[in-house]
Amino acid sequence: MNKRDFLKNAAALSTFVILPSGLWSCKKEAKKLTRLRTAHIGVGNMGAEDLKAISSHSKVDVTALCDVDANNLAAAKELHPNAKTYTDYRVMLKEMGDDIDAVVVSTPDHTHAPASMMAMEMDKPVYCQKPLTHYVSEARAMNKLAAEKGLVTQMGIQVHSFYDYKLATLLIQSGIIGKVHTVRAWSPKDWGYDGQEPSGSDPVPESLDWNLWLGTSAERPYKEGFYHPGNWRKLVDYGCGTLGDMGVHIFDTPYNALALQVPKTIKNECREPNGFGFPQNNVVTYEFPQTEYTTETLKWVWYDGPGAPKDHEDLILPGSDKVASTKDNSKDSMEDKMSLETKTADEGTLPDQGAIFIGEKGRLLLPHFMQLPKKIVDGKYVDISAEIEAVEKANNMGKPIRDYESEGPKHYHQFVDACLGTDKTTAPFSYASRLTETILLGVIAGRFPNQVLHWDSENAKFAEEEANAFLEGDYRNF
């Protein structure tokens, strides 16, 4: 079944079975809500964190929980004993439609769009984890549907609401380094797999519904340690590699600060595709059209995988004649890989993850995350405390709070408050779809190593016809 047929069937199901006549859209209904009843699709790993953060809002009632893994579901049920539990999100939405005000989608990437689209067809506001979708066509479809229905939406990039990233955005837009001509960003995390596809199969754990985990993706035998619970990010059928994981977080601030749209050209320097796993090392170069905050064109270079970033003069910091040491992250634990935190760098070395803006009047280094940006001019750090104070005062920012436990939920609570009609989201699908499209174009470029791809945004296609095959995928009827 192709994507269009799946979404058409999901829409028909939700409309026929669930929607009472005259159902309010979120915009109309939000004014009447005093509490928000939430349904959660995916409650393990990051889904568990999303559930914790959303439910920490004093006006949230967790109504329904869904996961294909019975162990994840049992752990979530213990925390929310009054919530009904499901293994199939389609059944949950069908049965609980009248008792749900908003839906949180925290599944592997390949299920983001199918679950979110079905929820939005039912006029439910959606909080969806990053990257927004697995395919470019899905990102555009989700943005279009959310706009048509006037729904509150938010993509799960919680650091978007953190002080340091807001500060960096305002500093760049104030002209602290003039117009920007280059951005370099990096993460040494390794969500790639250069090995072979496994042969044979293993018994499916009793706790796992493998068919529902696969969802709309192609049928495949279960193999222990390759897919569930975490390694799916490495694989082309389910994830988006390191670029689609940490790249979304690290791209977010420069992308937002520079008011970028989607790129004109994309090139990925990586190994040849193997059809199963993403390359472990990628150097992706984008060229963006001019904006108010950039020179005539903007060059953006992304580095990921063990040893990232590669040496470059733009990355040499005061006190050093070379970039940060290239430590091997390939043996990081699952907890390390899923962590958003960067390691504080010694003076003269790059932070483990981050970005640097190169402008007409210097460079601005932005570690990832919870560290102040630093300005560099002529090889020396420059005191910008006065500029920071002025931006803080002009925008009522207050002072930074270096506590993830208290800061982390803010992005989630913003979504809840927007559904209740008291706030607006800062990463709605109108923004998130563009950012995700940019990320996914880099992922597609990995199918054509070292080749420059030319993107026609208006018509949503590449000039290179062979690349267009990867803009969408077929949906399995499951």
C-alpha cells in the first residue's frame, strides 16, 4: 500500500468511526479546555521521557498509553494506573477518540507520520518527536494537514526552548558577527552501521508485537540486537542516522537564527550505500539561499560519526593550533548515545558537539548545550557580556538556569499551554517540517556519495531524477 492510500484509509477510519458531527478543531476547542487529556504513542526510552515531561504539567491527565512492547507499557501503566493501555495506536485512537484532547508520538521515526497524520485527521493537536518524519513527502503532508485544520503542533526538540539557544539566536540576529557566510556543526555520535544485513531470524520476544513495531515498513524477520529497542536509528528503513538524531538538535539554533528555508544544493561525503545501514561517518555540505542574516549564499557543513569533526581552520579556537581531539565514540553506551549533553571542553578545544557561525565580523561558537556562546575575533575570545546583558534586558530573558530537570519540561509545557489556549508553540510543524526536510535531504544525499544534488523546493523534487525515488516510500498494510 502506498503512503497516499494509507493516509486516505486512516482518514476514512477516523472520520467514519470516531468524529461526531460538528467536532471542534483544536483552535476552537482549546478555548474551552481547562485540562488536557493526553494519549501517548510510544512510552519506552525517549517516549518515557516525553511521558514524564508532559504529565508533569499540573493540568494534564494521561488518558491512554500505547506501546508495542509490553514491558514499556507495564512501566508506564504503573506510573499512570488510570490510563487505558493499547498495543495498536489505530485501535487506541478509534476507541478513545472522544476521550483524548491531544496526542504525543514518540515512536521510531518510520511511525511518526502514520500515527501523527491519523491523530490530526481526528482534529487532535500533536506533539511529535524529532525528526518530524522519515520521508520528505511526509513532512510536507504533516505541515499541510496541520495548517488546514488549524491545529496546535510541536516537534520534540526540547533544547529549542533553552536559554543559551534563545540567546544565540538573538545575538546572531542583532548582528554580533555581521552577516553569516558559513556554519559548521558536528556530533561524533555514531548512529550508523557499516556492516552487513543480518541473516536468519531469532524468536520474537513474548513482550514485543513485531508486526506492529514494523508498522508501515516492509516485512522483515526479527533479529536480536538489530532493531528494537534502540538500534533502529542506524537503519535506513526505520531511522535517519546521526544526522536525523543529533543533527536536528544542533541544526535547530543556527537554522532558526538565520531564518533559513530549505537548501538549494546538498552533497554528502560518505561511503557507498549498502541498502541497510546509514554510513557511520558523514560530511554533508548544504548551500542555502540568502536571508536577512546571511551573505548572498550560506554554506553549511555537518560532520558526524567517530572522529567528527574533520580539521578545518574555521574550527581552530584560541589557545590551540588544531581542532579538538578525535576521540572514538563508536563504543558509547546506549545512554551516552541518547544523551543530549555535551562534554565541557578544555580551553582551546572544541566542545564534543556544537556549531560555529562564521560571519563578516568574527565567529560565534555555540556548544551543545547549556553553555554560553563565545565570540572569536582575529583568533582571540572577545568579551560579549555587555551584548548579552542588552539582549537579556530587551527580551526579558532573565538569567540562565543550568538545570536540565527544570528546564527540560518547558518545551513540553509550552505545547500543553498552547492546547489550553494560553501560549503558542515555538517549534510548530510549519517550522519543524522545513527543518526536517533539510535534514532528510542530507540523508538522501548519502545514497549518492560525493554527488551534488540540486533541490527544487517549489516543485519538491531533485533535478537528479534518480534521487526522487527516496522522497517517499511505500506503506505496508499491517
